[in-house]
Amino acid sequence: MEIINVALGGRSYNVHIENGALGNIAALLAPYTAQKRLLFITDENVHRLYWKNIADKFLSAGVRVEAYILPAGESSKNWQKLEGICDWLLQHGAERTDHIVALGGGVVGDIAGFASAIVKRGCNFVQIPTSLLAQVDSSVGGKTAINSRSGKNLIGVFHQPAFVLIDPDMLDSLPPRELRAGYAEVVKYGLIDSAEFFDWCESDGAALLSGDSDARIKAISHSISAKAQIVSDDERELNGRRALLNLGHTFGHALEAETGFGDTLLHGEAVAAGMVLAARYSAYRGHFPAQEVGRIVNHLETTGLPARVSAIDMQTTGKALAEHMQHDKKAAQGNVPFLLMNAIGDTFLASDVDLDDVAAFLDSELAQ
């Protein structure tokens, strides 16, 4: 068991990481059940796998539970589903002192957190992430959002959870593709500021993907510890430190938008391809050694992640992809900053990037 604190003054909270924690869920969430009831937001896949077991444990503890069930997948992060969740919470008498529980992957965490933030001007919430991507990244930090026609996660608020409960054993139920997609966010933590952790990914990443318990705990605890430190330093991306967590995301979100936020390209897969594009573009600009790009590509391809944008099933142009980037949340005064790299473990925010240059670069990548 590991407990990592996200230090945010009066809004600090703990991340509890423990194999088998789901078996003790009623006791671990007891501090958040003052009204002897909990309202859960989940999706149909997670509900099918875990709900009866969870409900039985709370029933035995004298706590009533109810669940709102979303369709699985990124397409659920929209206005209509958000409205449905909010209406359901109000119909069930949600109060500000309640703790809404997000039980699922990144999609569930994003939309449930957003709903919790806006119902009655803000209810508490708890994260129980069930995917690798959510366990190593999105469940911590307080970013909540839905997607819009203009792009990914453009409508949302910062709303920190009160508690995060991570049971790595839940990863056993993930399809291999979902597990690999989440692994892209693990690799990200090596690329942004820890060359040693990227070395570990190269040597032990395959063990993590094969189900090794120690490797999973190592990846989750390192990633959460790194993110907790960054979030504590820059909760709302005001000084640029937290922006480092977006490595690969400006390129990746454009790829997701172009492929329709569907199953063609999962978020983690888009991040993997986006990190390679960030590395290639850094080399194109003379910042990053070309041979190190090959090292990143080799590792991602070895783990089954997309590393070449030309291999993604889409018909597009560099200009079309660059146009998606104009809506980037980091944009200021019309300028889109990019996360670029000097070396593995040395990422920086560049504010002098011209989108026409990016479009020309992407055209050359699409042609390969």
C-alpha cells in the first residue's frame, strides 16, 4: 500500500494505492458516507464487471448506493450526457456535502468531476479510476471537462477530488488495447523530466503490460508522485510548470479531433503518436537529437502503440490538423505554445511556434 498526498493547502487530498483495495471499499470510503448513501457515476463496462460486488459491500456496511450508467467511450463526454448526469444527481437529492463517486476510466472521471463541480455550485467527489490511463494520470489534478465540436476538453473546470482510491488489480479486466493506451501516459512521465524513469520503461514496461504487480505499482506510484508535485506547484497552469504534463497532447488532441473522438484512435494512442510528433518536431527545429527520436519510436512500437502518424487511419492534411490546434486551451493572444524537447527527460514550453510551419511539418510526416 502507498499513500501519496496532493498538497493544495485546505484542498489537499490523499491518493491511496493498494492491490485488492476494492475488497475494502466500504471501509475506505466510510469518511465520505455521512448520509449513509453514495451516488456513483460509471459506465456500462465497469458496471457489468464491478457493480454487484461494490453494492453488496456497501449494503453490508449499511450504506445505500445508486449508479448512473454511461455508455462506454469518449463519445459520452458531451453536453447531453452531462445534462443527464446533473438531472439524475438533482433527482436523487445530491447536496454539496455529498461525495459523488466517479467509478471508471478517464471519460467517467472527467464528466463526473465536471458534473460534481457545477451541481448546486459544487459537490464533493471521489475518484476510483479503473483504467491505467486514469490510475497514472487523469484521476489526479482536478481537471474535469467534456468535449465540444471545436475540440477535446474545451468545456470544464478545475475541481479537485476529496480522495482517490486506486486498486491496480482492476487493470486485470482491461482489454490489451486499453492497457497499452494508458501506458502512453506512463512513458510521458519519463520523457518530461526523468530520463531514469524512461530507462525503467524500456526495461520494465513490458512486465507492466504483462500484468506484473510490482511493475504496476512502480509505474502508478512514480507517475502520481510526479504529477502531485507538479499540481502542487501549479494547480491551474498559471506559471507553465503544469503545462509540461501536456507533452504530446497538442498534436494528440488534433489527431483525436480529426478521427472523430472515437474508437479509431484512443486518447492514449493519440498521446503516443503526439509525443513522437513533439520529438520529431523538436528535432526538425534543431532542439532534439534525431537518434533519440528513434529510441522513443522503438519503445512505443515495441509496446504496440502508434508511433507514426502516417499509419493512423485518416485522410487529412497538415493544415487541417494545425487548424484543430488553434483551439488549444494553452493558447494566449492567439499564440499556441508547444511542448518540445531538448532531450529525453528535458521538456520545455515553446511560445514561438508558427502554425504554418507545424502544418508543413505534419504534411511531411503524413507523406512517410
